[in-house]
Amino acid sequence: MQVSILIPAYNPGPNLVDLVDQLWEAGFQDLVVVDDGSREETQAVFQRLEEGGRVTLLRHAVNLGKGAALKFGFNHIYGRHRNQPGHLGAITVDADGQHLPADVAKVAQAMIENPTALVLGVRGFSGEVPLRSRLGNEITKVIFRFLVGTSISDTQTGLRGVPLALMPVFLPIQANRYEFELDMLIQCATKEHPIVQVPIETVYLDDNASSHFNPIIDSAKIYMVFLRFVGSSLITALVDNIVFIIVWGLAGNILLGQALARAVATIVNFKLNRNFVFQHKADKWPAFIKFVLLVIFMGGVSYSIINALVAWTGMGVIAAKILAETALYLVNFATQRTLIFRRHDNH
């Protein structure tokens, strides 16, 4: 097949040799294995691979992380095949034997049908699945959908079809460990590269004991989108509240204070969110119009909540404003991400 198989391996067991044999027999005969600085006691596995003559073996002198191993492999495959007509790219396969050759073939077929897309082999997580894997994936996919705006049913899958054209997009990513795979998804979402999801079998060996992946800590990369939004909001809130306090102190009018504060903060907030938070590249004027309409609408909702809190609870105006804005914060984020700075949906 006109596709390379890329297997990053760190301290692999004998399953890796069996996996290579199975892939070779299934017709995948351009196999690249990256030894990511494995311990001396596991070198016999790589020696067996070399003796079999079925793989191109690349080595890191020390362990640099799965992301670094994948980039090493991408660089090798891209340099070797970029001028080869008809070459699809690479399929990344985990070294622990949990990806079946039949599922690798499904990903290859999807690459033929979608030559520009990142193809993900996504698990259904049915049957007996380790709790940390099931919980980690559920949490990450919900947060990913909320923060990035793309629905991925299995954000942690290592079975991926990467076309040659996407390798130069992924190679500059600075992450070198497990977060690199999540960054690949974020890059595709932000740059509007299509993502195709192909159902595969859910296979775990020995309760996934061989995995070095922490599904919570290693997924923290996606929180950076929200942290950028928090930073933008803090700057905007500072401007907004200073103007509001000044106007309230001078005029004693909530509506006037809200209107002037939002007018001053709107342009700053739009520029920060468009360029820094959501990295939106489409025409700015349609987005700006929608942004202004959202500001007006949310300002009206905030005004109503502030008045209600002051009237019903006797709360001070400043405290009521802070409470109202905090309650609307996540709604505001989700609305901007979904309706204003929306990216094209992926398959």
C-alpha cells in the first residue's frame, strides 16, 4: 500500500514484534519504528526487528517523549516520500498491540477516500474498559468540544492517518510528549483542516498497564484556550469596571454606566478574542457585527440581573454586577466560540 506505518516505541514488550509481523502480512510493508530512548533491557525487541529486516529503525539516544518520536518519524517519512506520487502519508500505530491490522486497513481506506484529512481511528469504549481510560476520554472530549469547538469522540486515540501535506503543519509543534497528539487536533481545528473519524475496535491488554499516558494531566493542553479567554476577560473586565465605577460615581445611573463601559471595552475585547483567544482568520466585519449584537444582548441580560439582585436582595450595585457577570461568563465564552468565532465543522 502507498502508505507508511509509524510506530513510536518506548520500552516495548514482545507484542511489538508480533504487531510488525501482522502488519507486514496485512500488506503494510513500509514500516518505521522509532525507539524513543528505551531502556537497555528492552533492546532485544529492537534487535529482533532489525534482524527481521521488515522495519526502518530510528533511534533517540534518550527518551524525548511520544510527540518527539512522532515528529522524528514524520520528518523521515516526509523527506523520503514527499515527491512520490500517490503516497498517502503515514498511519501512526501504538506499539503495545492494541491496534488491530484490520482497523489500520480501515484508516488506510479512509485516507484514500479523504486524502487531505487527518483520519482518526476512534474507539467506542464498549465492554471492559479501564476506568481511567474511560473517564479520561469522557472528560477530555467534553472539554475539547467546549473549548475548541470540534467534536472528537476519541481525543486520545493513537491510531491516526496523517497525509503527507499535514506533516509540515505538525512538525513545528513545540510539544514533545503526549500533548503533541492533542495539539495535532487543535491545529486541525484552528486551521480548518478536515478531520475524519473511523470507528475501530476497543482493545485493552492487561488493563492498559503498559500505557505511560495520564489521561487527565496529559490532556491539559486544551485548557490553554480557556486560559487565554480568562486573560482576555481580565483585561476587558478591568476596563469595563473602571468605566462603570466612574460613571456610577458621577451620574448614579446603572444603564448609562453599563452602556458606556461596554462601548469602551467592546473593541478591546473583540480584538483580543479574535486574534489571541480563538485565532479567527475569517472576515472580521461579519464577526464584529455579531460580536456587537452579543455585547448588546448580554449587556441587557446583565442589566436585568443587576437590577433584580439590587431590588430583591438589597445587594450593592457593584457586588450585583460582579455576580451577574460571573454567572454569564461561561455562556459568553460558549456563544463567542460557537456563533461568532466559529470554525468550519469537521466530519
